[in-house]
Amino acid sequence: MLNLFYNSITEVLMTDDDILIKLKKLRDIVKLNLQDDNFRLNCVESVIDTLDDWTNPEKDWNSPAIFYHEKLKYSVRIIFWPAFIDNNPHEHKTWSVTGVLHNQLDINTYEMLENPKRLKKLRTISAKTGEVGYLAPGCIHNVCNTSHELSASLHIFNNISSIDKPEENAIWYPSPRKHNLINGSAERALLSCLSIASLIRNQKSLGLIERIYSHLPLSLKLNAVSSMYLFDPSYARHRFDQWEGLLYDNYSPF
Ligand SMILES: [Fe+2]
């Protein structure tokens, strides 16, 4: 599915090039792939696969890596951003590459001032779907979705420790705004994937929307039914009738 993409990342990382050259090559690979509708649908499919595979009852699904290269210790991850949300400023201990998979994102960079110790914003880079950048170690930054729509980003992260301990790969700084981005992360991912599949509208899209429908909670299934109408109104009607039956079963007063 995304094997060619992963192979091209591996190939670049196996070269003897300077890290900056490698990062520029990885940026170009991500940029080229993000222009391809099939690539973006394959990303959606990989995210839904992780939802299918999620069996940990103690931990909520939180955008796990869609790929991890054990030997080179890099992971590929897709993260979904609610509207008007930014994460805490942080600094990866190693390199990363980030592209916008859906909608738009701002990346703010900061410098740490001494006496008193505080962060000062240096610049804001606004990026829309298809735009890609890389971060060398030591760059303090945060990600912000300033729009009223969900956004999605695709990342190649270098993992310096275990894939299961992502917190060890970055230093996080406090922020007065506290958001728990884990809450509702699966629903947010599904609704973002739904937007991507609805916008692309090729043969694969309807199958993905069907899988999204099955994962969505009852209250959100209608979003998927609306998207189905774009592809096949009679199929959408069938799903709507089914949804109405589920609604009746769940909310009937007697
Ligand atoms: Fe980051």
C-alpha cells in the first residue's frame, strides 16, 4: 500500500549523505507523494487499519505509528488536529519531517530567553495541504490549527528510544493553555479521514467511507452517510435506513 513510500525513506536514510541533505530529500519525497490522491487515500486506509488493529483496552487509540522501521528507528505517523488548537511548545531530540495531509497548520518556532527563562516566539510558518518542512534537532516549536476545520499532518519521526515511549523523544515546555488531545482522537481521525476521502472521490473512496461509517459512533455515522450520497445515492439511502434502525433501537423510550 505505502511500501514504495517507506522504501524511498529507507533508501535515503541508508545513504552516507549529511543529515541536512537527507532531510531535504525526505521533504521532497513527502511533498511529491502528498500531491498524489492515491497516496492520501492509502494514508487514510493505514489509519483505519490501526483502528481495526487496536486491541489495548487500557489505552485509548491515539494516532499510533502507521509504520516503524526497527533498524533505522524511524516511524511514520499521522496526527489529527482539532479546530483552534495548538500543542505545547516542544523540542525533538532528533530530526523530523512534517507535511500537511489535510487542511492547514501553523508551525510556530521559539527561542528560549534567559533571566527570566521564558519562550519568545520567533516566527510562524503557515502551511496548507501538500506543504512540507523538516526540523533539525534543537528547534523549539509548536503546531497550531487556526482554522475551524479539522487538520491532519503526516510525520516522519526519528525515534531515539523505544517506539512505545514517544515522550522520551522530545522535551515539552509548559503552556497556560491546557488541552488533552487524546480525548476524542479516534473520532477526530475518522472525521478527518472522511473529509479526505470525500474530497478525492475516486473508486477507493467509497470503500473507505464504508469502513469509516462502521467505526464512527452512532451520533456521527450520519456524517459518513452524507458523504456516501456523493458517490452512490441508493447505497447511501440503504445505510441511512440502517442508521435510523440503530437510532430507534438505541433511543426508543420503551
Ligand atoms: Fe513537533
